[in-house]
Amino acid sequence: MYKIPFNRPALVGKELEYMTQAIERGHISGDGPFTRQCHTLFEETLGVARALLTTSCTHALDMSAILLNIQPGDEVIVPAFTFVSTVNAFVMRGAHPVFVDIRPDTLNLDERQIETYITPRTKAVVVVHYAGVGCEMDVITQIADRHGVAVVEDNAHGLFGKYKGRFLGTLGCMATQSFHETKNFTCGEGGALLINDPQYIERAEIVREKGTDRSRFFRGQVDKYTWTDVGSSYLPSEILAAFLYAQLERREAIQDARRRIWEYYYEHLADWASERDVCLPLVPAYCEQPYHMFYLLLPSLKQRQSLIKHLGERGILGVFHYLPLHLSNMGRRFGGKAGDCPVTEDVSDRLLRLPFYSHLTVDNQTLIVDVIKKLTE
Ligand SMILES: *Cc1c(COP(=O)(O)O)cnc(C)c1O
């Protein structure tokens, strides 16, 4: 056990009260009052046309691939530096993933490289706002529009973040969120699909309800519900929605706490970092980040590994992040090879994430910063 883990979930508001309420109301399957409250909150605060809770971000991504009618042989442009689900959702429909490198500064999909990878078979570009810092969405959506290609935002890190004043998750035709334990807002396992292009709404409701028009039935638009399309069971239990809603209600407090944690690391490590060629996260002035993570880019793999070990010996868990997807066993089956995405390959070796959760104390942060500085004195 680590004295200071990398992540630790916590109750931040009325989670237990709301879960009890859901049970007492006698509705713990999906799409009850708490689910609707979560949907409304996202639709009103973000301004998306439709929000649908799902069982995970992975499942929301699966839904996006179904909604975009991804077929065998289609190509989907993805960053090489991301979580497997960003890509797997499309591969499961038979798509060929085209791995594109990331920018060395924000670690986001390098928009300057996208166009050279577009072919007549390209159906979608999936972007990940790494650490909740927005990708260059103006450029990306322009390129995509020019070629008739859909943009999906895997916004697992970026809920309530902004790009040029606009919320992340509202910039592609749809976006996916995660409420996994490690994200800013959680219910253990959970997600959401945010739909911006209204043409996908009706089918999304059907796909999420096992391919039936059950949602229309509950709205009284049809008198019985039936099998109308492919689909699966992508809706979470009300118990989870109750937990999540309690967290979302406290979003300002959570975001404030996370901002303070991020700023503490930044202020106390900036000088140390610049003296040792360590890079801290870069946030362009027009991006408002939701303070999802704090990372260091060490000068070498060796230095990264020794810092992980040194922190670990003092009970602090620092962790690396994504391994280059194009070099994984699956990625190689799609033709990925060393050297394809040099920035991804380099960054993956040198990146270290520090403990980050909303109730991380200043005492613990002081200790973490001291330990880091001692190793490198
Ligand atoms: C966490 C994460 C996911 C997966 O989220 P789940 O809710 O666990 O399925 C997908 N993409 C990114 C970028 C993530 O960080």
C-alpha cells in the first residue's frame, strides 16, 4: 500500500443519500430521475443537443462507431498516444486505425499531420484532449469538413474544460465522457455520450436501449416498443446515476480543489524543472483546462524510472501513462512499427504523472515536492 496513492475516490456530497433515495423510490434500473437530472445538467451547462449516460466511456465510443456506420475497411484517424478504447471501438466495427503522432507541447493529436493521412476511405477523426487541454479544434474541424469526415471527441479527461471559450465535448459531431474512478467526476464505472449533431439523437437512444425504440415508447410516441436496429445495453443503473449526480452537483468545489492542487505542483516545481530540463504541462492561453492531471516530462527514460522508484520508496505512487498504441501487439497487426510516431514513442518513455485527487492535502503535496527535489539535488 502506498501512503500517497495515485488516485483515491471520495464522497464529495450527497452520494449515499441519493443512492438511498433511488432505492427507496423503487427505481434502480436505468433512465430514472437521477439519470434524467444528469442528462439535463449536461445539456444545460454544456449546451449539447442530447446527453446520454452510458456504462462507460468505452461504451459511449462503441456507440459513436455504430452511429457513424463504421464498416469493415473504413479508416479512422486516431492519436497513437491514447487509451485503447479510443481505437478499439472503431476496430470492433472492422475499421482500420490510422495512427497519427502527437504534438510535443500539448501531447494532443498533431493537427498539422492529419490531412496527409486522409484517404477516400477515411470516415472519422477521433481526438483526445489530453489532460483536458483542448486539441487545435478549429484546424481539425476545418480539415474534417473539407473532406466530409466526422470528428468524435474522446473527452474522458476534459469535462468542463474549454477551447476558445467553447466547452470541450461540444466541438465534434459527438463526444464521449468517462466517470471511471480515476476521472474528475466518478461513479466507479460510467460514461456519457454527448451528441451535438441532432441527426444522431434518435438512433443513439435506440442503440443504447438494445436496438429497441423503448425511449419513444416511454415518451408515449409509440404504443409498444420493438426491435428496430442493432444495439446493446448501454444504460447505467440509477444507483450509479445517483452517485454521479451528487458529484456533478459539487462540480465547482471539485474543480476548485483540483485547480489548487495543479497550481501548487506547478508553482513549486517550475524553477526546479527549468533547471533540469524537465517539462511541465503546457496549456495554451485560449484553453481552460479542467485540471485532470499533473505530469512531468523527464529528460530520459532512465530518469523517469529512477524517479518512480524513488517516490515509491517513500510511499508515493507516481505512474507513467499510455504506451504507444501503434507498437502494441494489436497496433502492429495494423502495420504499426517503431519510428512511425516518434513524439509518442519519446513522450511515452519520459512522462510521469503525480498523485492527483481532489482531497490530496497540501501536506502530502509538500512531501511529494520535497521528495522529487531531493532525488535530483
Ligand atoms: C479513461 C479513458 C477512457 C475509458 O474510459 P472508461 O469509462 O473506463 O471506459 C477512454 N479514453 C480515454 C482518453 C480515457 O482517459
